[in-house]
Amino acid sequence: MLHAETARSGEGGQGRIWREGTSGVGRENLANAGDWEDNAGDAGLHEVGTPRCLAASLNEFNARLACADRNGPDGRGGAMLIDQLMRKVRRRLGCLDGPPVARGDTNAIAAGVAHLQALAPAADDADAPIFLMAAGWRSGSTLLQRCIMSDSRVLMWGEPYHECGLVQALAESTRAFRAGWPKDKWFHRGVPPADLAATWTANLFPAPDDWRLAQRALFDTAFAQPARRSGQPRWGIKEVRWTSDDARYLRWLYPRSRLVFLYRNPLDAYRSYRRRGGDWYDVFPERQVRTAEAFGRHWCRLAEGFLRDAEALGAMVLRFEDIVGGRDWVGAFERHLDIRLDPASLEVRLDGAEASAPWLEMDDAERRELADATAPLARKLGYTW
């Protein structure tokens, strides 16, 4: 059910549309609703120029939703139709989704991980998980995940508990580590409690090695041990939300981990994303990716980091177009991950059918939003539209 945003009418119907601000600063004055009118014709918008008309139109949308949900492809058609109608309303009102909450400065995270590496060097153990990271949704990561698991020794988890943002939050926490913090005297070095009772203990930290081992134990318990109980000595994770900074953090925990960075033409990826519903979360609840602009920013942020940091991190970079265009990449892929693929897995396509209807297609405004959000990186990679 859709609801009209809070509306206050002025004299002569010249009202203003208000909504709760998304940044926590209170209500934002979005537009003088009487300054414009729109008739979207086949989209079902009629003379949306006042709060009263906007509310009436939303009531009409609700009626259309009830009907379209019964008749749309796979039950998704109604929601898709209403979403497109609301995009047009929101675009007119100037209230398209703002930028998602920004991640921390990449240089600060890299410096923090380096500082932690000096404080608590990663142990040179034999565990070599596979971290498959794609630049956003609908980029072929699930295809590669299944291919990797054609080697029966490997269990690849798929975006586990993805909306929680666990890895992102832990990677962000490394920004605090810098010269002068934490102070060496704060670390507990095995002094007996009786002796500590007579000292200043306002800041008393576990040793850096314990800090690292505690985080490592979280991943071992959540992912490595279940894989081994299932009979797979190796494990991995595929994700569409992690940046190269997150990969840097994971490399500190697992120095022998194998990294793969994957990207796809953002136009093709977003078109597929759009047909799937186009409202998934990067991290819940702040970072929902609902527009072409938000999708493009997400793609660009991840792809830029992949290309910038791949060599330093020892990661393999793959293009989706190369994966589906031939087999030249397979040998290098197997050697990089130390696995053996079943050739038959490359022929399997288990992707569910995407909904297809006029209201699911991108319009020119969305194409421009996506182009602007991915410039100039997409063009440098040969993706133009």
C-alpha cells in the first residue's frame, strides 16, 4: 500500500510537499507542488499539481497495484508498475533517492590495516578461503560461485547475512588504528590481576594478536567449520557489496586467501537488476539501491577499487563478458584459486527467468542517470550507451 507523503495546502491550493528527511535532520521542503503539473498519460498520472491531486493519484495507484499484482508476471508486475509510476512522481518533485551513506576514506582504511599488520602480523597458516567479489548485483558472481563449487573440495557461501554489513563494519573499524593509538602501555601483557589493582587501568586492552584472533575466530566458526562438517576442506564467500578495502581487511585475517574481482557492463547489470525488482540493500536500512543513479554509484565505487588495488592484493580481475564469451580465462582461474573446474558446470544456466514487460524497461532518464553515475570509468572500460 502506498501512502501520500505529508502535504500541507496553502492558499488557492498552492501547497508544499514535505517528507521526513532521509539524513536525520528533520523535514525537507521538497517542492512547491503548485509550481508544476504533469500528465503522464499512459503511466496513470493525471494533473499531479497539488497535494490533494497527488494523494488522489496515489489512491489510484493502490487500486492499480491490487489489480496488477494478480496479473503481472510472477506476481511482480504490480509492484514494478507502481515503482515506475512513483519514480516519475519523485523525479518531478526532485526527491529521488539521495546518495547512500558514504563508506570511510579508503586511504584511512588501508593505513589502519597496515598499522594492524604491524601490531599483529597475520599468521602464515595454510587456510586459503576464496573471496569472490563482484561490482554489484547481476554481474555473474553466482555463475562463478557454482563453477567453483564444481570442485567438490570447496563450499562457497553466497552473500551470507548480507544486509548486516558485517565485513564492511569490521573493515571500517580499522580506520581507528593509527600512530599513537592504541598506546602500547594499554595492552595487557599478562600482568596478574593483583598487580593491576594498584595501577591505572582506565584503558586496558587485550593484546593485538588476541584482537586479530578473535575476529578470525568469528569467520572460522561461521564459515570454515560448517564447510568442513559438510565435507569440504576449503570454503569461500561470494559477495556483491564488498570493496577492495574489505578485501584488504580479509587478507589481514587470511593472508593466503585467494581473491577474485568481477565486473560487468553496468547498463546490462542494471537492466537485469531492474527486472528483478531493483530495491535490494547494500547495508540495511540506510543503503537501499533503488535508482539507476544509486546502482551506478555502487558499481563505480566497487569497480574503481578493484582495478586500483588488484595488483597490490594479488587479486584476479575478470569481466563478465569474457566469462560468457569463451574459455580462455579458465586455466588462469583454476591456477589462481588452486581448484579444478568441472567443464560441464560452465554450460549450466540456472538463472531464473526475468520478468519482461514495458513498465520494467529503462527509460531515457534512467539511462542518463546511470551514465552520469558511472562516468568516466564505464567509458574507459569500453562501456558506452
